[in-house]
Amino acid sequence: MIGWRETVSLPDLGLMTFRAKIDTGALTTALHASGISRIEVGGKPWVEFLPDHGSLVDTSLCRLPILHSRKITNTSGIPDERYIVATTLQIGEHRARIEVSLADRTDMTFPIIIGRSAMRLMRLTVDPARSWLQSPRIADPKERQDQ
């Protein structure tokens, strides 16, 4: 059982302990990324990008093979062509290799949404009335911090 908000990690990308929204309305997990560009590595399509996991710490450039690209309807209802990559997701003690779309989530509260396909792979159920069931709550860096 997980809550509608959890602390997650993408260890393959070096992104540890950041806030995620669990989104049963989304099929695919989506990670906020900037500077997304397609490159060739050994004659095969790869993507390089800067992931943003809501930390105030700078993030290193990531490079991953492109599994495929497809149109995914964004929160405004507009189809958006996105690169899909594979990486490891960890929520509490649960870990799986999942597909992730790279998207501009600049205006969104959470840098990542976890979609149904990842939940199904990890055999997770969501309690929409609760948060932080698999992990401790971490503060949102955008929230005002009292000194």
C-alpha cells in the first residue's frame, strides 16, 4: 500500500529521495527533464537531459538509450511527443525497472508522477486518503522554510 504522495528514488540516475505524486490517471511515469536532446551512441538513438527532482542541488547530465517515443496527452489535454527511457524506480522497499517519459513539468508541483504501469509492475495499491506510507515525508524545497 502506498499513499498519493511518496518519497521515491531513481538510483540509476543518481536521484535519491525526492517527492512523487502517485497518479492513477496516468499510464506512464513522467519525469521532469530539461535540455532534452536526441543523440547517437554507437549508431543507436539515445537521449541526454538534465533531470530535475526538486532539489536545490545541481543535477548531472544523464544519457540513456531511447526505448521509443510516443504521443502522451499532457495535463492540458494536448498530445505531446515524448522520449521513453527505462530506469529503476524505488519506493520504500519496492524496486522495479520501469518506463519513464521525459517531459517539461516546470509548472507542476511534483517533479515526477508515478503512473499505473509502474504501480502494476511493483504490485502496489494506492490509498488516496493517505501520504508517505512507504517513506518518510521530505520537505518540498519550494515551501517556505521557517528560520
